[in-house]
Amino acid sequence: MAGADSGPRRPARPRAVVVTELVRDPSRARALEDELDAYARERLETPLVMLTRDDIRYALKSGVAGRIHFRDVHEWARVVEFRDDIGFEDVVVADSVREIAGHESALPMDAFEANLILERLSKAED
């Protein structure tokens, strides 16, 4: 049958481009997660993008400033937490992502908790 689906969806953009956008733009996590599903079967030995303290700061400060909702920050952390194409700058970054991702809807993150994580990120640099 002409035009029938002949297999897995082909990605529209290179994986590294989509993963970089995911790391840098927490407000688009859900949409980019859907786009990255096209790469689900491709496992990587080496991350394509490194998530840094600055990325976490940007996400948390965006929530504190009201540019995005803390649900979006949580969703972003949940999406990046276990991706093999995203590495973490250090253990502090990994721990921060796990903490943010761990906030469930019954106990949502707020500005106070975001500021505590931001403070820990700053102290870890000293």
C-alpha cells in the first residue's frame, strides 16, 4: 500500500541539536522528549552534551522569576536524569538533577527549595 508507514519515524534534526536544546531550554522538555523518542534504540557510550551548574541555575532561576512553572523545571530534570546522551559536569550537578526530578506533584518544588539548591551549587564551588 503506497504511503503506508514502513518503520520507525526518522528524526527531523540531529540528536546532538535536540539534546542541546533540551539541556538549555527547560520549558520545552516534554516536546523535546517526544522528538528524542526517535533515538530510543540508539545507545551511546559517550554523552553528546554536558549538563552544567549553569544549566541548573538557569532552570531554577527561571522558576524563581516566574518565567516557567516549577512543574516544568521538575519535568526537565526528570527527562534529563537518565539520558545516556547527557552527561553531568560533576556529582553536585547529578545530585541536584536527582533532587529536582524527585519532586512529585504531591510535594511540588517552590522558590524556597529552588533557592536552597542554588545555594548548595554556589557553596560547592567554594
